[in-house]
Amino acid sequence: MDCLRELEGKHAHDPLFEKNMNKPSRVFVPGPVIVGAGPSGLAVAACLKEKGVLSMVLERSSCIASLWQLKTYDRLRLHLPKQFCELPLTGFPSEFPTYPTKEQFLHYLESYAQKYEIGPRFNETVSHAEYHKVIGFWRVKTVGKKLEETEYVCRWLVVATGENAEAVVPEIDGMGEFGGDIKHTSYYKSGEEFTGKKVLVVGCGNSGMEVCLDLCDYSAKPSLVVRDTVHVLPREMLGQSTFGLSMWLLKWLPVRLVDRFLLIVSRLMLGDTARFGLDRPELGPLELKNLSGKTPVLDVGTLAKIKSGDIKICPEIKKLKRHAVEFIEGKTENFDAIILATGYKSNVPSWLKEGDMFSEKDGFPRRPFPNGWKGECGLYAVGFTKRGILGASVDARRIAEDIARCRNEEAAPSDRSVLMKTPPPLVYANRHNTDRWCQS
């Protein structure tokens, strides 16, 4: 009660009190700050922990792996076998199936975070991060759930927000006029709400294909917009996962020969996909993936529904009307809802103020894999390889090794417990006890 009266007195008689209270608190972090608590961020934190380096993980959502927990559909499973989706140091439980469900994958991530004592600071959205050349530290500003501001000061900054930070919502002529429901797949959970309805799915990647299949399971009438060429491969061939078989063949054969093999087997198993409106690109699936990052679709049953006519293939949209969609070839068809399976993008340029490591155009490291994980002045990136969790795990190990090496080199030879140099005291003068040290 006395504290409350003291605050009320300061508020009434000190004109600078409210202004000072609204200033952001400042936290000095002895180890790295990791932005993002998805699989990539967890992987880096665990690898650092193994090497004795404590880190701080900042997460804008209220949970780890928020994309998986909050923005994925219910029927989702890993499209690759579990051995290719493991984080460093700890694999999946042996009793898990080859292709774990969404719930199993989240259980694995939660257990992983507990095992390595990773406790992210949730509901902290990074609004600005910039390297301060004078003091030689990164200044990372966040906004909390109640709009409170905090500034974290650190020697190393790891960007782990990844390739899927923000939903891509295309601008389609007439979107405001369409009378039905329009939603991105990040808001789609199941086809239950669309039973009996005509639904147009825009985007023919793995998500778009699987959403169409899910809609069929709930007796909806889905159509799929296919704007570009696409490689559709069986998820398994010759008794093995297509991905695993490809990785094994690449040890012995060049990419083009492996691509030729994949396409021959796919033709034998799936038939000519062009007959159903799914034209293949000129480049093979692996070569295209290496050059553009475009992932082939691994079929889990959608193609059979396309062949049977349960899923209809449509061309590019020209315009939306009140209850209909006009396509570029001139045909108009009525739909009850539209689902945008148009993917995600990086949001790094919106908050990270540096122009060397990350491209302002797409928010990815300018240097391609395997060289895009390290920048200048203690800046790192993980989860931007376009190679899924497997690529992120490789970079996570490299980052941890590099930071541990830097820490040991900077520590005084006579005292290896010193983690890093301390910032100039004048810069970090106490301000209403808002400047503090953080050890975890």
C-alpha cells in the first residue's frame, strides 16, 4: 500500500516521472539473443546449451512453434520421414510413426525445449534490431502484450524467424466485392465448416493439395487454381520415401540423373499429370529446388481425387465477383468460399536494420546455402536454407560452434568464466532500476 501511495505521489508531483516510466527497460544479455522460438530457434538454443553458452529466446507468440500450433490444419503430418525432421542432439521417440502427426511433432518440440531447459520470453515482438558500432553490441527492441517496451543488448544476434513468418495474401481484383468467405490456410483447420460447399483453393503446393483432399473428406466440392507448372511425385517409391531415396542416389549420381530417375518412376506410378492440368516444369524437381527453392509436391492422395473428378483444376483467376470467380480464359463459376494456399514469407526486413547479410527484397540471406548462416558483427541466421528442418539443423550446429569459439577467444585467459566484454558503464546508467543484467 505504501508503494502505491509513493507511486501516486511521484505521478502527481514529478513531471518527469511518467515520461521516465514509459521509457523502455534495458536488459543486458551475456549470451546470444535468438529471435524466434520455432524449430530453428530451439535447435540453436539447444546446441548452444550443449556447449555451455546460455541464450535468450524472444518469441512474439504465446507458445513455441507458433506456426505449427496456431496456423496449421488439423490433418497435417510431416511430409518427410521423421529421421529427416529431427532437431540436433535428440531424435523422435522410436514409437512414433514414419510420418508423425502434427500433435506428435508438437509433443516432440515441447519435450525438446524441456530437456534443454529452453524458456523463451513469450509475447515479445521484436520491432527493431540494430548493431551499435560505438559500443559493439546489438540493440534489440521488443513490444510486449501490454505494449510495454524492452531493449535487449547483446553481443550476438541469431535471426530464427525463418521463411514462414508472415502469410502471403495476393491482391486479386474484386476481393472486396466477393460475398463468400476468403481465408488464408493459416486460418484453415478442417473442411468441416465447408461441408456441401463449393470451395476454390488458390495455390497448388503441398498445402493447397492437402487442403483439397481434406475438403473432399468432408464432402465439400473443391477446385484448385493452378497458375504455374508443378512437379507432383509419389511420397514413396520402390518401398522407400522419395526424399530418402533421392538423398541416397545423390551420393552416387549427379542431380540431373537422379531427376530423370524420379520422373520416370513418377510417370509409371502416377501417369501423365499434364493430362489432368498439372504440367511439369522443364527443370527436374531437384534441380528446380536447388535453383529456386520451389518444393515438389509429395502426393498423399490428392492426385487420385483429381483423376476421379472430385477435385477440379482451374486456371488463373482474373476477377472476383459477388458470388462468382471469373478466370482468365473467360469462364465464370460460382463459389461459396476461397482458401488462399499462397504460402508465407520472411519478415526480417521489417525489423532488422542492416543491409549486408539479408536481402531487403525477400528477407533471405544474400549468400545461398550452405554459406548464409553467418554475417558480420555477431549476426547469424537459421531456418532460411529452403531445406526444411534438416538444413536448419546443419546451420544451428555451425552457429553454436562459432559463438562458442568467439566466446572462448574473447574471455580472458586467466578467467575462462568471463563470457564477454561488458558494455561501457555510461551507456548503461541506471534509470529507475530498468537497466539490468540477465543470466538466462
